[in-house]
Amino acid sequence: MLTLTNISKQIDQRQILKAVSLTVKDGETLCIVGPSGAGKTTLLRIITGLIDYDQGQIQLNQREFRPSRDNLQQGVIGGVFQDFRLFPHLTTLENVMLAPKLTGLLSADEARQQATELLTQLGLEQQAQQYTFQLSGGQKQRVSIARALALKPQILCYDEPTSALDPNLRDSVSQLLLQLKQTGMTQIVVTHDLTFAEQIAAQTYHLAPLQ
Amino acid sequence: MSWQYFTGIFPALLSGTSMTLSIFGLTLLLALPLGLLVSVGLRSHFKPLRALLDFYVWVMRGTPLLLQLIFVFYGLPLIHLVLERYSAALFAFVLNYATYFAEIFRGGLQSVDQGQIEAAQMLKLKPKQIFMHIILPQVNKKVIPAIGNEVINLVKDSSLVYVIGLGDLLRAGNIAMARDVTLLPLLAVAAIYLVLTAVLTWLLRRAERHYAYYE
């Protein structure tokens, strides 16, 4: 269970987040919704540890957890970026096996096997040897999810998972997220797409822009 | 007469070519990693280091290599730092070329999207792993054409070592020209330089192709 209590953040002397409190229970999918500029992405960057917060507290399973320090070491919270950020010089398979191999989580052979399994689960076995520029947007997103799953995170975060895709792909993304939910994965999804949020979420958190 | 003449001066030219290749090869071998290190230092958050490296790059790029060669060989002994000719030449070449490579690598490093680094951080990769596995391969692809230019320049610049009395290819040609009062040795020298640069151009194209597998 991830709990945020009174999280505040200023960037360049502008208050982006003020006293944000929310809880995500294990296996639950939480949608953070709100208009542009409300600080959704900033909140997600704090949760994944890419930036630190100024005030407040974060707890993971009732223990204090500072993502910028703890998550970048432990990798318990994985992330899928809006623009995917796949590594262009690596094949799809290499993208997925790189982190478990380099961090010592798995041997090279195990990492390769796991990556093959993940890509198969996500319907990408044909693309394993392709480079990312050869993939469609939807395929890139699934590779990005596979890459995050390869580190066996407890929680998976998505930043606007539908915004870089064709509208007709929205359903397949929601299917995928529901499928992952069934495996027990805890998910946090930032989106401005309320229909998508309704399709996938058990719980919604509205983030309003600060005046 | 000409063919016999060429075979006669060939051993001298060959010996000069080996000096040219030796200066070229060792400079490349040492200046490339040094340039990469300097480029990383130029992006450091530690201001004194950045200022020091900026000064180093400014001095080495702002003065002629010929002057630097003279300074290293004739000037450093004034502060009791005596280098023999070959070491002095190599020292000046490496210090000089490292700055050009550093500027090229700096541009390459800047061009790597910050998002790539964040993605790698999220995957628990350590800074050194991010540099070696994510940043460097992408930088290499971008810098090869510019590095290639400097590599070709380096072959030709190596002729400057004559100023401290080293016998490179051009010097071998000059000696033969002065002795025999003919321009033919210089034609042979030009031909050898052209062959060297043709081989290097071919190798550089191969290196570019090696990284052409992705966009």
C-alpha cells in the first residue's frame, strides 16, 4: 500500500502541488485525473522518484519511503512514460532484458528468457529483434510496459498512456491495464481522459490546478 | 629514371610513414579517451573543474599546434621538464587533439535526450551503467562524422613534428627533394598521404554504417 500525506512541491518558486494526500491499496488501480497544469505529471515524477518533494510524507507498506532515494535503488515502483523513452540503439528484446541483467537481478540468460516471456505475453514476440523505430506507437508502449515489468515492480505508474496513441488504441490499452490488474499489479495512472479513467479505474483522484 | 628513383627513395619514405603512423595512431588512442573525459568534466557541476577545463580547451584550441610543439619541446625544459623529441610530440598532439575531441563529445552528450537518462534511472541503472550502456552508444553514432574530420586532419597535422626534428613522411620527402633538386619525392609523399586518408575514410564510413542500424 502506498500512502502520500500532504505532499507539496514548488518548482521555480511556483507552487505545483499543495498538501496532496492519497492512498493506493495493493492490487488497486488509481487514476489521477485533472486538467493540464494541475501537476499530475509532477506528482507521478515524485512517486517514481525522478524528483523529490518539498513537504509531506510517503509511506510504502506503512514504512517511510522517499522515492528519490529509495525507489531509484530498489525499483519497487516502475514507470511508463508518455513518450515511451525506449532505448533506440537496442532491440526490443534488449530493451526489456537490459535492466534485470545490469542490476544483477537476473543472469543474462534468465533476463533473456524473462524478456522473451514478457514480450510474448504482450503479443510482441514478432518484434523481439526489431529496433524501436520499426515499432508502432502501441507496440512501443507495450515494450515500455514490458521493460518496466522486467524489474518486477510492486507498483506500475503510467503517464498519460493514451495521449501518444491513436484514439482507437485506447480500448486496447485499457484491456492491457485490466489484464495487469488481474495479475495483482498495483497501478497508478495519470490521465486527462475521463472516459479512459472510467474504463480502468476502481478509484479516481481529482487533482485541481492551484490558483 | 623515375621508377628507379622512386624505389631508391622508398625506404626513406617508408621510415617517415612509420613515424607519421606512429604519431597518428598513438595520438588517436590517447586523445579520444582523454577528450571523452574532458567532455564529461566540461559538464560537471563542480565549477572550479569546469573553469580549469574551459581554460585548457581555450588555450589548446586558441593557439597553433606548431607553437605548442615548440613550447613543449623547447619551453618545458626551462622548468626542468625535459621530454625527448618523440614524447614531446606525442604530448603536444594528445593535449591538442583531446580538446577538439572533447568539444565534439560535448555536443554529442548534449544531444542525448534527458528522457533517456530518466528512463535508465527508473530502471535502477547506476550512473556509470547509464553512461556506458545508454549515453555512450548514442553519442558515438552522433559524433563519428565530426571525429572523422579530425582524424583526417590528424594524419596531415602529424607532419608538423618536423619542427622539433622528428623524421616523418613529409620530412623524408623534403630531404630527398633538397638533395636531388626535384619535386618527385613530394609527389610520392602526396600519393602516400592520399592512400592513408583513403584507407581512413573507408574505415570511418564503415564505422558510420555500423551505427546506421537505428534511427
